[in-house]
Amino acid sequence: MIEREIAERFGVSSIPAREALQILEARGLARKRLNRGYTVIDPSPAEMLRMCELRDLVELEVVEWAACRAKPEGLQRLAAKLKTLQKAAEAGSLPRFFEADLEFHRVMWELSGNAFAARALEAVVGSLFACGLRNAQVNLREQYALHERLFETIRKGQPHEARLLLKDIATGFREELFR
């Protein structure tokens, strides 16, 4: 889609349309094609596997940093995201759950204190979660319980335990993604 078409469709100038497309691109949900506008991502299984590999490499370190560096105000924000995740799980809403899950992870990335890692994860995990929405069959209550345990390990400053839990979460997601 071309930003001019989006601007016309939504009755806005080209500036907010361009900014929205750039945000979608940064979050890994759209790709810019030279002289052809943007397209919604549709990664191949091989590309999704590479994204999972990068997530495993970066996010496992990030969760350890978060467990070591989290401040009380950050933990409060993470607890609020966990509550939203719980409500989505209880409602049985996969789209709301994935949205809340991504927000939980974003706050966790912020708690790590490494903005560079957070930006890298934003592009990769956003794409993966979008793929998960169309492919995965997730037990939302079980996933919430894992995230609740993950929150507790971060809150208690247990980096090794946080890493192991996140590895379980990411591995389960990968299995569902490729089912």
C-alpha cells in the first residue's frame, strides 16, 4: 500500500500516514518495497525460524538483565501488563492475549535497560506474534500462568530462573508456530 492511498482512505495528511507505516515497519508488521510502497509481512517458514533464532539469542539475555536491573516503578508497569494478560486469558481472546503478551514483553525489554536489544526484539517478536495469531493453538490460561511465574522471577531478581522460564515460553510458542 502506498502512503498516499492510506492518507486518502483515512482522511489524513501524508505525514501521519507515513509515520504509521514506519511504526508498522519498525514493529516487524510491514515491509517497505523500493518504489512500490508497503506490504504486510508474510514470512516463509525459514524466515520465521530465523526470527525465532534471533529471539532466543537476544531475549534470553534481556530477561536476565531485566531481573537484575528492574526498578520498583518498572515492576509496577510489568505487573499491570500481567493483569491485562490475565484478563485476556480469562476472556479466551487470542488476539487480545497476543496484544497483551507483546506489551508485557515490551515492558520487560525496557526493564533490561538495553534500548538497542529492545529495538531488535520489537522488529522480530512483533512479526512472530502476528504469525502466531494465524497459526497457533494456545492454551491461554497455561501461558498466563507461565508469564505470572516469569514476572515473579524478575520481581525477585532471579536472572537464571527467568531465563529458563522464558526459554520454556519461547520454545512452546515456536512449537505452536510450526505446528
